Amino acid sequence: MYLEVNSMDMKLFNSLLLLFLCISCGSVRVSYDYERETDFTNYTTYNYYPDMETGLSEFDTRRLLRVLDNEMQSKGILLSEEPDFLINITSNTFQGAQNNSVGVGLGGGGRNVGGGVSIGIPVGQPKLERQIRFDFVDSQKDALFWSAQSESAFKEDVTPEIREQKLREIVQKVLSKYPPK
């Protein structure tokens, strides 16, 4: 028997497949906080804490700072030896909750009597997550005025290009809400 697939069905299938892939890849989640009375127009130059320990590898730290410098420059905020504010970056890696499991069930019943047993068995490897926190601190007042924290899936065994692309995605999402409106 011949099965005919029209172009509308194929488009729907492709759209659903793309949606599934986007959801399963895990996006970057970001939360923000800031001092409401801050006049963000006062902050046009920045630098990093000299003793900053990011918790990232030396290579990833360099990648992150390079990406951050490019994004800040695109916002008109310049790296300076006498900055208006300092940036501190910290991170940690942890195992995320495992969502995949297989259910095994057993049930029975009859004549108004019932019962059941169910067991969930974890499937797959634990998921690694990385949290990166960005703190912006007024250099004159030594006071935190803006903070963002990102969480995203993390894979250790990827190429340097993929690592840099993931860091770029994180920085773009983090800075998308700076300055707050």
C-alpha cells in the first residue's frame, strides 16, 4: 500500500522536530537583581576585580572576558584603568535534576478491589549544569548595584569553538537586561 505525505504534513513534522530539539537542548536561564535608585547612565567605564577567581578554566575565563568585553563595547561601555564600576564573576558546576526515567507498573483488581505498584528507574547520565554570576560593583562606593545569574547545561568534552559559542550565548542573554528599563 502506498502512503502519500503532503507538504503540509511534512512542514508540521519539521516544525515539531525543531521545537523538540530546541526544548531538549536546554536554554540559558537568567535571573537579575539591581538597586532601583541607581542611575545607570553614570556607568560608562568598567574593569574587572584584579583578584577575581571565576571558577572556570583559564581558557574559559579568557573566552568569557573576551566575549564580555565585546558585548560591553557594543553597549558603549568601555574597559578602563579608572573604571566607574568593577565586574566580579564567579561560577560553579553541579549535577542537575535527572528528568528521564522508565516506569514499571503492576496492577490488579476485580470486584471493587484494586491495587498497584509503580517504580521509576533513572535512565541516562546525570546532567551537568553551570551557574555563572556577574556582579557589577560601583568602584567609588564599593556597593553592588546590578547582578545577574545564569544557569545552563554544561558539557566538558566539547570543542573550544562550541565552548566560546555557549559563553557568547550566556553573556548576550545576561546583558540583554542591562541596563534595566
